Amino acid sequence: MAERDPSESLTPDWAASRKLRAREIRRKIVANVAGKTTDMADGPLPLHKSVYIDEARFAAEREQLFLGQPLVAGLTGDIPEPGDYLVFDAAGPSILVIRGKDNAVRAFRNMCTHRGAKLVEQAEPFTGKAARISCPFHAWTFDNLGRLVGQPGKAGFADCAIGARDLLELPCTEHLGLIFVRASEGDPIDAAAHLGEFADQLALIELHRAVPVKKGIMHAQSNWKFALDTYGEGYHFAALHASTIGQTHYNDISVLERFGRHHRISFPDKTVGDLVSTDEAEWPDTEYGGVHYLFPNTVIFFGAVTPGVYFTQVFRLFPDGVGKTRCQFGVYAPFGIIDEEYRGVCEMAYDATAQVVQSEDYRVASHGYANLMTAPEDFQVVLGANESAPQAVHRHIAEAIGMPF
């Protein structure tokens, strides 16, 4: 069970705090643009192809990461009211995440405790609302606190030695507008400890206010890490995204800030070049933005479409096997849907981003993965020093699963 965490106490004036933080980041960005450089790791990182294709390694990742780590099941805005629920099935077991009548969020196995039938048969990203959920098999019924409240033919179970048959609860908590679930039984989730210093950075983007606009699923015929790598470097902008972000942003220039296993990376647009020879006192107000990575598999982009008009994009990458990736993608209005025109802007952001990611990033990842499967046994992928964020991600994954590169 998770008590709602309003998070307002971290910073009293979010907009002002974003401007201050944006100015700090902008100084670093301007310096990198002026020097025609990017934040670097100590050196290149070779990765044997087995990091992406080995079944034993994949099994360890599924066990230690997707069953063992807190995962983002959704945002507060996905289930804002008592009785709202969502289906979260991408991590392995099908899970119901429900906001109870007490306003707390809980996670349960999407499984009737009678004969194991699936209570809600629709797949993620399905959301619904109900005071009670009834099993389609024998109509056992549960309230939104997970308690068995209806049992047709109850007399037939009077002598059952098992006792109470409430829903099977899984660890769940809500923090800073993020709903975390662990897809296996165990200790409660300590979201503050999981996020560490990154919590203060996430607080800036006020995820507890975000309202969902459009969601969908993207697929890659690729290992999930191979697809994830592209979110952490701008080295590919000029070649792969020549007609989109390659037109508007610098290639291979970024600012990386690491917070334990998480990070934020900022990619400068080409207007920054005008600031290189301009005194900072004359810089215009800066919009806060950037790519926020939450270990192990979530990427949240927060930024402005036009000055003052923001949107939030959430990507959650899950494996459907060692060589298949399912990305749950959603676009949110960060501070609520102002009007229908703004809703349309957010929908266009979804459509444009999904088209580019699916047809360009995931196309290349799928082809590259196919090549890795037939590459020489000693073939190594190389992440350059300029690809410092993906390097960090791979190091942290290897550490978490207890396996070398």
C-alpha cells in the first residue's frame, strides 16, 4: 500500500526553481557548445556482443531488474481518483494497480484467488474505474482495497483450510507523481532511497500534476538495452535524425548529470550558439528541460514545444524476450490540459515522436541486433567516451545483476 505523497514540501515555487536550474544547466551547455565538445567518460567501453544476446544474462536481468527492482507502473495522473485502476503487465506477471477508496495506491496480482483467472483481461496500457472488480469466471468480487467482498456459492468453501482469499498484494508506493511497483513479493519499496539525490531533480518537473493525453506501444526486434542505448546520446542526431532533431539540435554535444544509478542528459538546440559570445546577463529566460533516466528502464523527457508550452513524454522499455522490446510510450500535459488546442499539440508530439522512434531509432536497433546474432564470436560493440550515459547505464545494470561485461 502507498500513501499519496504530495511532494510540495521540497520546493515552494516550482516555476522559479526550474528557471534557476535551467540557468545552471545552460551555463554548462554554452561551455560545451563553445568548446565543440560533449561530456565525456574516461574512455571507450567495449561490450562483448553477449551483453545483448546471451540468454543467461537476460534471465539474470529479468530476475534482478524486472522482478527485483522498483519499476514505474504509471504516473499519479493515470489513476487520479479513488476506484481508478491500471493494468501493468510488461514486467512479467499481470498486475492491477488500484487507487483505493482511502486514496492510497495498491498493487495486486491480476489474479482471482479462487482459480487464478485474470480479473481484468485487457492488456496494458488499459485503465478503468470501479468500486469493485468481479472475476469473469465465477464472479468472485473484490473491492478496491483488495478484499474479497462477494463469493457466490460461499457455503461450498466453508471448510477450506486456506482461509481468507483477498487479492495477493505486491509492493507499491507513490512518490513525486510516480507510481512504483515491484513485480515480486517482498519488502516495501523505499522510493526515496531508490531515487536518492535524483528526487530533487524529478520534483522540478511536477509529475504529480501531469495529465495523460495519448498512450501507445512501440516495438523493436532488439534486446531492450540495445533499444535503450539510443536515449542517452546525441551522437546519432545528424545521421539518423537528419530531417528532424538533427536539423534543430547540435550533434554529439550534451551535458550529463549523474545521480547514483539515474541521470539527466541535456541536448542543446542550435539557438544556444547565439549565446556563446553573449554576456550571461543578456541571456533570455531559459526553459527547463532534459531527458531524465530512472534506473533501470524508464526515460522521462520534459521540455517546451514553444516557449512556455511544455509536454512530458514517458518511455518505459520492457523485454518480451532476449531479442524483443516493448516500449510503453505516453505523452502527458505536465500541468493539466489547458484547452483543446493544447491537447492537440501534445497529441502531435506523441505522433511525431512515435514515428521517429519507431521508424528510425528502433529500425536501426532491430537491424543491429540481427547483425549481432550472426557476428563473429569475439565481436564487441564499442561505446565511445562521448557516449557516457549509455556507458553508465551498462555499468549499473552489470552491477545490479552481478555479472561482468
